[in-house]
Amino acid sequence: MGREFAAAHQYVSIGTHYEDQTFPRLAQFFYEQAEEERGHAMKMVKYLLDTNCKVELGTIDAPANHFESPIDPIKLAVEQESKVTVHISELFGIARETKDYQSEQFIEWFLEEQVEEEATMQDLLDVAERTREIPMLLEEYIAREHNGG
């Protein structure tokens, strides 16, 4: 849960960075990603409550707020999604090891979701790298591939 909330927090920070740099479509894309990550965290909260588990929220570290180039926030997003996949895989392993089949099935959805999340961010990074000299082309990519953000 904490990692999903932290991801949402980081994506809001990335969105504000892009908005400040006048990349409105990238900003909107990351704001929407933040809402999606928050939704994932809330799905976990609901599952824990539905299975009579105690929910304890901890602190979330401050997100990165300063970036040197238009590519750096996307690189951070790729790294973040990769780390989340590792942690979700660990949870899946624990569920399987302890024969908690309900949790295994629940976590499987997140593993499938991570395939999409990583692919989306990697595609965005690939385009960002190719358009390094003209970063506004990222705006066009987002408009074309993600319905305007």
C-alpha cells in the first residue's frame, strides 16, 4: 500500500514539474497515473479490510521534485515501476509459500497490471530519448497514444 501511495505522490510531483515547464499533456498524463496508483493502494486497503486484517498506514518519503531534463522524470517513473513489480512479486511469493490462495489471486491482478505499467513508462522513455532535442514532440506522442493525457 505504501509503495502505491508513494508512487502516486511521486507522479503528482512529476505532473507539477511538467505543468511548470508548460508540458500540459505530460502533466495530465502523470496526474492521471497518480490517481491510478492511489486507486491501486485503495484496492489493497479494501482487500485488507474485507479480509479482517488491520490496516496501518506509515509515512511516505518526499518525492523527487527537481529534474534536470524532460527525460529525467520519465526515467524515474520507469525505475519506480520496476521496483514496484519486484515488491509485488515478493508479496505473491509469500502468499504462495503460505498457501494463502485468496491473497495469491488478489496479488495476481497487480502483477498483470505491472506489465502494462512498465510497458507504458518504457514506451514513454523510448520516445523521450528519441525526441531529446525537441521535447515538445512528447506532447504530440501523449496526445496521439494516450488520448491527450
